[in-house]
Amino acid sequence: MRYIRYAFLAALAVVLITVALANRESVLLRMLPEELSGFLGWSWSVNLPLFIVIFLAIIAGVVIGFIWEWLREHKHRAEGARARKAAVKLAHEVQDLKREKQKPGDDVLALLEDGR
């Protein structure tokens, strides 16, 4: 399994290097369209190689997907935590009942002793 993972990572590295070499030209990345930046009087832009823009977009998509799934699965994690707490509580209750059952004694004598 380790060799399959290494082969996959090597193939991924070759693909990423190929994309980077094919897209080395510089592009202007703007935060706002020209018309809107002229209206607001604020413009942020940067020149970057195209492959960096592509890789940043992929990374941003993966991060947004992870956050989206984490938020979506919150109810399942909360339900699992509640079920786990209930199971622990029931396990403790069973252990307490087993300990009480193992104690020798008479219920009538226990009631009389509690009354003193």
C-alpha cells in the first residue's frame, strides 16, 4: 500500500510540475473589476504566474469544501457525542447494579439498619 501511495504522489508531482511549466506567464489578478474600482477609488491588483493562481484556486476550493462538510456534519457529531455519554452513563449504572447484587445481605436487615 505504501508503494501505491508513493506512486500516486510521484504521478501527482509530475502533473503539477507539468501544469506549472505550461502556465508560467504572468497574469494580472484584480480584486475588483476596473469600473467598480474606479468608482470606489480603491484597486488591489497583483501580477502572479498563472500556475500559482490555479494552485491557489484549487487549495481554496479544498479548504471551502472541508469547512462546508465540517459544518454540515455537526449534527451527526453532536448526536454521536450524546449517544456516547448515554452509553457511558448506562455502563456505570450497570456496574453499580452488579456491585449491589454481589453484596451479601438481607434487604429487611438493610432497611432496619437505615432506620436507626
